[in-house]
Amino acid sequence: MPQKVKEFPERENTPVRRELRKNERKAAIEKASKEIFLEKGYASASVDEIARIAGVTKRTLYSYYPSKLALFVHVFDEYLQELAARVTEAADGDAPIRERLIKTLNALFDFTRENEKFMWLYWMLDSGEANGILPKELLDHVKAWTDGMFHTTIEMVMAGQEEGVIRDLDPKLLAHLMSALNKGIIVHTNKERRFEIEDIDAGSLQVLSIELLNGGIFKDSKSTGKGGKSPKAKKP
């Protein structure tokens, strides 16, 4: 359960100190909102509890964020910015398309495993659970982030096809297959553990998925004249 932070102590009332206290309060509010939202979701979270955990009054909280929705959007932005940055970093550069595509998929897998609670919230937006609970404003906001990340992958696939490295597959379907594999691995391994069917390691499935994709979507290096070895999936 989230732990309540200590009340902010009084300090010398100088402009620098006031600004420091302001930044500390904002950080405490953001930390508490992240803990509560990841633990309880949007509907069950309350501003009262977030304020209590942050060690501030509701009035102080609202001076930084005008609503629960604004806090929730901030949490999503923070996570999605990090995910987008990882995907972009993996996709950019002068490395061969094959290597960059595998790195991009690994980046998605790794982020998901490190931030599983957030990803469950993210996937919930795609289901009927979000209907009538979250405003269209937030759903549109998240959709814009998601579309941007899909676009990065699709462009990379199309570039690989132009180079003759990637097979003639639908780039959009391939990007969505990668996303589906990522979600499926987490959902499946959680279900297996929950019902004590089998203790399957998500990292092992990650490696196998990438090996299968690596062998299925890329043309043989000899036939393309590119040469070089296939990149290996990162070990868990």
C-alpha cells in the first residue's frame, strides 16, 4: 500500500525556499498520484487519498492540478514519453534495418516488463472497461501517443521493404502483430502464474518471439546482397 509522506517542514521564507517547497509539493503530488492510480485505476482513485499520501491539502493539490483527470493525464504522459523515447532511440540511427527493428521490439518488451502496472492501465483503455469512466479527451490524448509509436515502426518496416530486407508484408499489420505479441506474453504469463498452471518466464517468451519474427519477416541476407548475421534477441 502507498505510504504517507511526512508533512513538509517549515523553512526560512525566502524566494528560493518558497520555490523549493513548491517543487517538493508538486513532486510529492505526482508521486502519490502515480502510486494510487497504478494500484487502484482511475475510477477507484480519489483526490482525497492522493492529497493525504502526498502530505498536502486538497486545496494545495488543486493549485497544481485542477482535477483528477489532469493528474491521470500527467501520469500517462510521463510513462508514454519514456516509452516513446525508448522506441525512437531504438529505431533511429545508422544501424541496419534488421537490427533497429529487433531493438525496437526489445525496447517495447523491456518497458512493458519494467512498468507492468502502467501497461495494464494502458491496455484497459482498449477494452470496454474504460467506457463511461474516462473522458474522450484522455482517450484521444493516449491515441495520439500510440499512433505516433506505431507510425515509427511502420515507417521502419516500409524502409526495410524498400531496401529489400523485409518481406512483402503489410507494414501496419506487422506493427500491430509486434504490439499484440508484447501484450499477449504478459497476459499469458500472468494467467499461467495466477492459476498455477506453469511458471513461464516472460523473458524467455520474448526471446522466442523475436527469434520467430527474425526468421519470418526478413529476407535471407544472401538474397538481398546485404550480408551480415541476424541480430540475436536480447536474453532475459
